[in-house]
Amino acid sequence: MTMFWFAQYVYVPYQTPYLLMNQVAFSATGIIMGAYGFSQLVLRMPIGVMADKNGNHKLFIIIGVAASALASVFRLTMPPETGFFWGNILSGLASAMWLSFMLLYSEFFRKEHMQKAMGLMMTANSIGIFMGFMLSTILYGAYGMNLLCYLSVIAGGTAMFLSFFLKSADSHNKTVSVKNLLTVYWNKRLIFFGLLVFIQQGILMSTCMSFTMQIAQQNGASSIQIGMLSIVYILSAIFFSYFASSKLAQKQSPMFWLLTTMLLMAVYCFSVPHLKTGLIIIFQILMGMSTGILVSFCTSEAIKEIPQGKRSTAMGYFQAIFAAGMTILPALAGKIAENYGVQFSFYVEGIIAVAGAVLTVYYYRLPKKTIV
């Protein structure tokens, strides 16, 4: 998992500045960022069904890590706008296979320990992303984007080699029809928690992973400072992912953590356009908290009541919902930034975060029988 996410994210801190430097328009940059989520949106549901029917998570993992390496081959061999668009499409395919990582890992834990499993897994993911962000910060200024893409190819290739040594039980379920598997699509818990991560991932990709870098660059930030934005974000994501798996986090209800992180994302969006680079770096902690806590809690809550034989289908659907956020919100932010300015696009994202907080309160105030 760690090498896979390194390959997926080592180039990300400088992706937006690199594209804008190469005369790619704001709206096109937003579409390129959204392409990563678009391919996940299209692929995650059919992959989930296939994983439940086939049961060979190892195969899906091999395909995913191979795609992560090939994506950066595209970035290296094509013009920036074209290469990053198709590279992000292929990276989205790779991330669509993440559900097999999650479900294979979760098989080692009992149901009551699912939150701990998701927290530990998010920690491992975040460590890989941190390693990528750290190396990109050190190397980009001197060696540029090409070296980061070469590192992505090497890490993806290494992960593919290691994935052949995984042991995956043959847990296919040929007796269950596709129609029966698809009944999980009407599960209200699954939809609700998917919508919350839709908001979180959409805002993350629209701000912290893209246009926040542009605001810092407009403030005169150096390449090291831009790298620090990503490093602080991912270090806080690692910390809060591990925290989400702890007994201390379990002392508060999921509603408390989900509401808190949504409101802190809103604070981030309304504040960042007005801050100097040093303060923006500190505010990245808020987005790291949203990734570490909100995603961990939503993932465990979403699949907790799903039968084992339908979990790949459920997870594919869950991830497709939030992939829509990774597609729609960055494209929306890019269009708004081009027409009304980056600052206004952040305000829109902040309003969406507030809407997520309101949705959380409304959901938990409903009678219990309506939300299971």
C-alpha cells in the first residue's frame, strides 16, 4: 500500500503550478484534476461487483499498481496537458482498485475492530503519500517534474513486483446474482457516508491538492514552501489516521468527529485566500485532520453492517460516490476560479463544507430506523 500511494502522489504537490506554468488554463487544470476522480467514478462500481463475483483481490491489486506506474509513463511521454489528463485517468483506474487493498486487509480483523483496521490502513496510505511529498519537495526545484514522474514509475513497478507475493483467499461468490449484489446500492448508511466523503475529497482536491498551491505561489512562495504545504497536510493526515484507530477517538461519537471536521474544512476554505504562506502551511493541518478522521470514520461506518459477500460491491459503490466529488468539485472550482477568481472558488467550497455539517446533524437527528 505504501509504495502504491507513493507512486500515486509523488508528483501531486507541483501538478497545478507545473500545468499553469505550461500555459494550461485554470478551467483545463480543474478538468485534469477532476479526471482522476472521473475514471474512479466510472470504474469503481463494476470493479466492486467483479471483485465480489471473482474474489481474487490479488489480481485487482496487481492491475492497480501496474496502472499507477503506467500513468506516469504517459506524463513523461506526452505534452503536459495531454499527458497529465490521460495520466490522471489511468491513476484513477489504479485508485479504483484500492477497494481490494482495503477488503483484503480487513479480512484479518473482526467486525468490532473494523474502525481500528481502517485507521491503521489510512495510516499506511498516508505514510506512502508523505514519502512522495517529502521527496518531491526536496527534488522538484532542482530536477523538475520529470524526475518525480520517473520516481512514480519506479515505485509503481516495485509495488507490482511485491504484489505477486500476496496471499489472497479464493472467496468468490458465484451463487449470488449481480442483481442481489446491487441491492446494497440502496443502503442508506452507505449513501450517507459516501456523500460526506464526496464533500471531503472534492474539497481536498479543489483546494489543498491544487489551488492552495496556486495561492501560495501568488504570495511568492518558494518551491520548498509549496512542498511544505503538502508535507504538513500529510503528516497531520498520518497522525489523525492513527488517532482515529485509537480508544481515545472512540470516546466521542462519529457525529462529533464528522461535524467537527466538516466545520474545520469550512474554516480552512474561508480563511486560506486571506493568509500568508506561513499561516497557510499551518492551516493544512485542518485538511489533514479531515482526511485522517472523516475518511476513516466514514469508511468503517459505511461497511460495518454490509455482509462479507457483498462488501466489494458496497465499497465500489461507496468509493464511486466520493469519486464523483473528486470529479465535479475540482472542475467546478477551476471554472469559478477562471471566471470569478480563486478566492471566490474557495468561498464556494466553504459553503459546501457547511452544507456537509448541516447534513451530518440532520442525519443523526433522524429516527434510528430510517438511517440503517
